[in-house]
Amino acid sequence: MGKTATAIRLCSGFGGEIISADSRQIYRGMDIGTAKPTPDEQAAAVHHLIDIIDPDQTLGLAEYQAFATAVIADVLARRRVPFLVGGTGQWVRAVIEGWGVPHVPPDAGLRAELEVEAASAGPQALHARLAAVDPQAAARIDYRNVRRVIRALEVYLKTGMPISDQQRRQPPPYRILQVGLTMPRPVLYARLDARVDHMLAGGLLDEVKSLIGRGYGLDQPAMSGLGYRQIGLHLAGKISLDEAVGLIKKETRRFVRQQYTWFRLDDSAICWFDASRPDYYEALRMTVAAFLLE
């Protein structure tokens, strides 16, 4: 049982509603490759923040945080239990830790200029430029993470204020229980491979064809997601279908390893449950029940 099935079961038992924290399931028409909850699953529990923008639109961290915070407040006001569910670590952390997120929309032109600078002078030079105006941000951002370096510079150049000054945290005014599902890596990888095969059998190829036919190119952020870019390259004649599937499975495993940097197994704030064990749900249910009774 995965996150979605577990969350639905918890909602049924505790009168809850799901707030999606998945940066891919926000897109309309992108269902199979994002493993979006099926219509039956969405009917089994109220889901929020799914299918809210088109694939050629963007949703920044500040916007997501504002949406999620408002939905959680509404769910609590109706005496329901909000379950924030998803694997986009930055989105989850921003909500539960109350990040101060600069409300600076992306500037494509500026980002392109900074990308050229990073390519020509090197990422260390760009990082040094950030360190000159925001040493705190530079200290916590690896110079190899060019995307984050560019974002920090973008915020400074657009507002005149260091991003570190704008990222003060204010924890939300409610108690939070963090739970995580894990399983041994060999079992997890086998399930991921099977899920990719299931997506292909379920029509992922046709879904990507349809998106491209509607004018959504592979250069758009939504189409860079796992499955979409690889199948798009196949449809463009650049790689075979077998190569595309192999790349999807490889990149999916890499993504999972990245998730474990956001949600660490040694993080004492997270109650971890081995979802490969037949008795994991009962232990999880008891943990949630005890938390709600406090």
C-alpha cells in the first residue's frame, strides 16, 4: 500500500481530507505519469490542490504554501482532520515549518542570463556572486546546485533584499504529526519498476501524445516530469521505447534517493513505518489515534 491508499484509509477512519503536496499532480490532463489519484480514489476521500493549473502554467512555492495553508485552516474550521500528503519535500517543509517564502515570481529573462553566466564563468563564480550579497544563503546552498543559487540571486536582484532575510520561519498555530512510509530498497525499487510498467500499460504513451498534440512542448516545466520527458524523447524519434522505459525507471530511483534527503530516516520528528510489513497500518492507525487524543 502506498501513500495515496494509506491516506485515504486514514481519512476514512478519522474524518480527514487530503491536501496534496505533489508538485506534478497540480496539472490538469497529466494523470497517468503523475500517479494521480483515480476518480474512485478521489471519490473515497476529499482531495485538495489536484488539477488546479494547466501544463503551460506554473505554481511557485509561495503560491503553493498560501493555498495549502488556507485549505488546512478551512479543514480545521470544519472540524475535519487535514492530511498533507505527497513527496515534494520543499512543499511539505514550507507548510509544516512555516517558511518565509519570498513572493517573487520567476523572471525567465533574468534566469536565462544567470544560467549563461554559470555556464561561461562556472557555477563557483556565480556562487561567489551570491556570497557577496547574501553570505547566509551562500553558506547553505551548494555551489553545484545552480538552480537554487540562481533563485537566491533572482530574489536579491528583484527586491534588493537577501533571500535569507525573507526566509524567516514562523511555525503554524497547530500541532503536527509527521509520519513516513518506507520499505527495504530492493522491495521499493521492484515496486517502482512495476509502477512504471503499469503506467505504460495504462496509457502513458497516449497521454504524452495528447499533451504534445495540444501544444505542450518538452521545454515546459510540467513536461520535464518523470515519464513525460522520456516518452516525449521517444515520440520525437530520439530514443527507443525500451530506452525511454529504462530511463524512467532509472530516474525514478534517483528521485526516491533525493526524497530521502528531504525526509531522513534518522529524523526523530518523523514516525516511520515499514509499508512492506503486513501489520504496518495498524501501528500507524494507533499512532494517529493517540496524537488526535492528546
